[in-house]
Amino acid sequence: MRSSAFIALVVVCLATVALGSDWPQFLGPNRNGVSPETGLLRQWPAGGPKVLWTVDVGRGYGGPAIRDGKVYLLDRVGTEQNKLRCLDLATGKEQWSFAYDAPGQLDHAGSRSTPTVGEKYIFIVGPFGQFHCIDKATHQPVWQKHLVKDYGGKRPTWGVAQSPLLYKKDTVIAAPQSGSVGVVAYEKATGKERWRSEPVGGMYYYSPFVTTVGGVEQIIMQSRSGVVGLDPTNGKVLWTYGFRVKVAGIPVPTPLGQDRFFLTGGYEAGSEIIEVARQGGAFAAKRLHRFDEVGSHIQQPILVDGHIYAVCNTNRRANGMVCFGLDGQIKWKTGRDPKLCKGNTLLTGDGVFFQMDGERGELHIVQPSPQGFKSVGKVKLLGGKEIWAPMALSDGRLVIRDQRQMKCLDVRAQ
């Protein structure tokens, strides 16, 4: 019979390991680049983490989504097709796929978006604007739309890159962002429109997300000219704020608490902290702080213990990772040491970053601190150029990719 001390030890050990969380959409369970999983590696073992499997993928930047032990990737097949692939998380074996014709060439060829995986359906948006709802049981489309052609819009220079948002049990939200329509809510099972908002600015590379502002749940959507908050029940615009991004806006506003947001963009966009105040039934946004010289071009900033961490590199500037204070001060920049290029950042439940160097293919473990950048280890796992895709973490497995392969790493602490 086990002793009471042994049983107590087992209980403590189980309580300290919180694995098994899904990563079912762009930027994870809460669309903020943060995983709740704990009990993960805090430093690399000799030789780096164990690589569980490696599979070939087409060129691109589309990230994986993970739900119920399956990995979903919207891949690009040459210049002719897009393919939704479903792989087993444990083995990497492909379970099934769905391909559709999407002929055309893109500057920076390849995939763009991350699948959004619900209980019954998978929602995918291809780089030319095709929007599909795929049945998980039959592996076939239930309905489809075209976010550009159906709404009279214009495809951005580098393709359509948004990932749909699931809202409540029966609604999925996407953003055509044409001259006549802004954001649209669809019935998941049928594709029937629930509502469409007024125009909210031209389509860029942003994805919608949901948060609470002034005690009111809202859909936040950004365009190349600004940010809006929408009523998720009817699409009514509740507030707007002008923030112009001239080149490849991808990072969405980062909620900071107390109805504040961090806005950022590459090149001349810079970064801002804004506050959205509610007075009666009306909302109004105002600027609190402005950072002219630095902004994140591609990767999503992450809030940790009252400080914002963002990789702020463009083709013109190399600021590396930057730590921003909510007091309007920049605490530090890594510059070129390390530059990290435009690599993805993911925060674990243990409070450390898994940080990809988008130029070198090196995966860092970083301990966030306003005192300075602290990498506690790095290991080279990927190769080639433009390793910019989002990562995904589920059940102690970290899925990463470059322009030709996708790998699954065992990052569970032993």
C-alpha cells in the first residue's frame, strides 16, 4: 500500500503540471499568444528538445492550429491550390486533407492564415479570399464565401491573411473590409449572415478578436487606417481610433487591462497606448502614450506583469525585442544582439517565452524582465529564410515551421 507521503507527493506533482490545453486558432486559446500550460521546459536539455516528428510543407507563413490531438494547417500547393491538412499530433501522420483550386501568384509566395477549429467545423481563409467552412466528420465544405469578390473589396498586396473568429456557440466572424461592408457575422452551420457592419477601413492583414471594454463585450477590428470596437450582437460601431499603418500591418491591438490597448505597426507607424473610456452609453478612445521610433512589423506583442514585449524589426530598422512600460517609457531594446528578425513569440503558463529567431531558426527560452533581455538557452531547429509563422503549443508539444518543413517538439519538463 502506498504511504500517505507518497500519495501527497503525487498530488503535488499533478497539480503543478497543466498540460492538454488546445491551441485551436490564431494566437492560441485567447488570441493573445499566451498558453495556460505549465510543467514545460524552462531550459533546453543537451542537444535541445526532442523532435517528435517532421513533415514537409509548402512555402508560406500560415501557422498550425491544434485541437483534440489533431494539427490543422492551411498549406499552399505551388501556385494552383490551397490544402487544409489534418495531422496526428502524436505522430505527424496525415489523417486527411481537403484541397481546392486557387490559382495565382503572390509576392512572398505561400500560405498566410491559421485555421480556426471548432467542435464540428473548421474555418479557413485562403490568401486570395476564399472562406470555407469544412465539416470535421466528412472533410468536405459545408459552405463557402469569398471575402473579396462577394463584397466588392480589394485584396491586399501580400494576400488575405486574416483568421476567422468563433463567437459564442453558433457564430463565426470575418472581415471583408470593402467600401460597403466592414465586418460580417455568419451562422456557423449554414453561412447565413447574422449581421454586417458599416465600412471600417480597408482590408489589411489583421484578424478580429473579442474582449471587454467598459464592461461591454466587443469585437475589435483593425484596418490600415485605424481600430474599431463593434457590438457583437449587431455589428454596430461603438468607437473608432485612427492609427495608420503603411506597410504590412499584422499585430492586432494588445489589451492591457483597464480599457487600455497597445497599438503597433512596422516602419513609420510606431506604437501607441490608448484608453477607451465609457461615458453613459458612448465610448471614446484617446492616446495616452506614443513611441515614434519603434513598432512591431509582424509578431504580436505580449503583456507580462505590467510590461509589453514585442519584436520590432523592419527592413529599415533593427530594434530587436523591445520592452515597453505602461508608463510610456521604453525599458530596453536588444537591437541586433539578438535581432530575432521577425520571429514568433509565445508565452507559456510557466512565465517564459518560447522565442523563434526568424532569420537563424534558433528557438530561445527567454525569461521576461523589465531589467533586460535574458535568453536562458537557444537551439537551432529550423532553416532557410523568413521563419515568421506563428507557433502552436498543446499538451506539451510545440509545433513550429519554416518555408519547407513543420516540426513537433516535446517541451514537457522531465
